[in-house]
Amino acid sequence: MRELVKELKSGELLPSEHLEEVIEKIEEREPRLNAFISLDVEGARERAKELDKLVRSGRASGLLFGLVLAVKDNIAVEGMRLTCASRMLENYVSPFSATAVERLVREGAIVIGKTNMDEFACGSSGETSYFGPTRNPWDEERVPGGSSSGSAVAVAAGMSDLSLGSDTGGSIRNPASFTGVFGFKPTYNLVSRYGLVDLAMSLDVIGPFSPDADGIALSMEVMAGPDGRDAGVQRSLSFLETFDAFDPEGVRVGWGEGFLEGVEEPVRRHFERFLNVLDSIGAELVELRVPPMEKVWPLYYLIMYPEFASAMQRYNGLTYGLRGEGSNLYEVIADARGKGFGREVKRRIILGTYLSMERYEKSFHERGVKLRRGLRAEVKKLFEEVDFLTSPTVPFLPFRLGERLDDPVKMYAADALTVLANLTGIPAINVPFGREGRLPVGMQLMGRWFEDDRLVAMARFLEGRG
């Protein structure tokens, strides 16, 4: 990715020329893939012309100069719609940009549009959007994963150089695995969440997609670091410095059978090859007793459901959202939510409200919070023995559109191996690793808290080895 930036800064390839190449890809593939909810082609062209002038005057600068950026539609971009792929916010236009977007644009990125997603990030397949499902670019009859479906597809199909997604339980890594790109979930509180619409505030993070590890490092170099509008973000890291200096020789990588529960045979086979590649680059493999995913996965929902139900109270047809009808306040709110929300969103609001009820809160949500603390301590002990943990990213291959929509348990299983990183706050990355026929397979690396730079640098040595 840095080579492309050099070309764009030098004028060997003007930003406007590069943008037109991307627009051509969008015109060719978007009608079938449905990766975007909103496009701002004319705005992008104006921005590219401004960058062309900087090239011609010898003043081109910025780590992302001339790169085309797509943004998930639950992340604010000033003057563009912010729908969260829901009828509830179909016509809402954001008056400001998220900190992550501001920083990328400041370094020369060109925003091309807002990408499709599962409604309010509720989904693991890209099928629950009010604007229709996103399709996998490698097999259009299969899902691309979710909830950041459009952001992954935009990069995989060459409709953007980089993109932003959000990750609550795997929503970046899952579609990155299904579409064959790099997708990175940073340590919680490394990237500002200002301008991100919450699914679950203690789990959500903003992260990048890229066709290579270099693009992840570039994006994170720009986005990571303190922000006065998000008090939790206090630390920064030098991704590019670590990226160029890292040596995988002697790095300890842990894995365990607990990470392979429910993993289907083709994915397990690729994981075994992945372990062999880790060994070949000088890593030391350590088999560990890891937390069984059959216990971790349900814990995620005990935490996520109540937080989501709480966050959704603002969409009542009065504060935000579709205006409801009725003769009293209750009817106005009920009508707005009945018309404005899809089935999966309603399911999660109802379950989250149930778990938050006073009579059940101690049995479910409070117990979940305690178990989460214990899980974090368990993972901390694992990282006393190893530098990284590894597993498949998703237990199975991309499935057919509609195949799991009516079976929430099967759908939720797509996040079985990714929720650990969100519950504990550690960084995690999807590394594309081979294919089963046409379908991409992804492997996951997880690292210690705030060692994101080392994790991305490690991923570089696994690039293209599948």
C-alpha cells in the first residue's frame, strides 16, 4: 500500500486517475454486490482534483495520500447519510465526522461512500440490512460475513483501497475471513469511538480493512492515539516503526484444542497448514489449555444484549429515528419501532431488555460481568506463556444466502472464535490464508493488550503464504 501512496505523491499516477479506476470497478461490480448504501462520486472527484493540485505544486503529503476510503454506515462522515442500514435512520445526515475518519482524511484519504452492513451491526452475514443483502465477491450466492459486510467487500472487489468497519464480536474479522482480506480489531481504547453508533459500548471498536498488512499498519498509524472527545483513549503506538523492524524468529504462538471446537473439516485442515507456516518462519508453537469456546460464546451474549437494548432507547421516534403515529407517547414509540426496526434488531432489544429486568439482572447480566473479569484474568495468564494466540477466524466457510437467517443459533456460531478478543479487549487480526475452491479462508492472530503494532507486524510475515 505504501508503494501506491508513493506513486500517487510523485504524480506517476495522479489521485484523480486512480479514483477513476476505482469508480470503474464500482460501476462494474456494485450493482451485483450491493456493498454501498451511499456513494459520493462527485465529492470524491472534487477531493481528488485538490490532491492533483498538490502533486503538481510539489506539496503532496500524508501517509494515505490519494487512497480511496469506504466507511461503514454506522461511522459518521460529515454531510453524508448515517443509516446503520436501518429504515429507522434512512434519511439521517451526520453533521460531523468520526475522529477516525477525520484523521484518515487529514492524511490524504478520499472518502468514496458509506458501506452496507447488518442493521445496527446486528448480524454475522450481511443479510439483515434494510437496503438488501451484500454478496460475496467470490461467489455471489454466498454471504460475505458481517456485520461490516460492505466494507470487506469494497476492499476485496477493488472498490476501495481501504475501508473502516466496527467490531463488537467479530464484525471486522468475520467478513475479512469470508472475503479474503486483512481485517483488524484494535485493543479496546486504542482508537477513538467518537462518531461510532454503539452496538455494545464496552465491546465496540473501529478498525480497518486492507488487501495487505501494510495497509493495516498505515491506517492504524493514523487512527490510533488520544482524542479529547473520547476520554478512554490515552495511548498511542508507532505501527510503521514496529512493522519495518519486527522479526518473527523465536516468537511464541499459542493454540489449543478449545479453539477448534465446532470447526468444520476444511477450515481445520487449513489451520493445520497455518501452524506449519508459523513454524517455518521461526515461530515457536505452544499448545495451551485455552478457554472452551462453548462457554465463551454464550457469555458474549449476556454482555452484549443488555448493552444493545440500552443503546437503542434513543431510537424512539422522538429523539432519533422514524416518526411514529398514535394517540399517546407509548403508541408513537411502539409504532416507530415496529416500522423502523428489522427482525434481528427487535430480537436483541427484547432479549436485552429481559436480561436487564431487576428480577433477572443478578442471575444473568451481573453474573456475566463477573465471568468476563475471570476470562480476562485467564487470558492474561495465557499471555505470560506466549506472545500471540491463534485460531481459525470463523469455524466454517461462507454459507449460502438465506441458509441461516431463520436459525439464530447457527448464525451466531459464526462469531464463536472471535468474541474472546472483544470480551477481553485484546487486539486481533484476520490473516487471509488459502482457499477452499473459490472460497477464502481466514486465520486469526490475537495479541496482548496494546501490542497491536507487534500483532500487525507478525501478520505481515504470513501474507501470501496460504
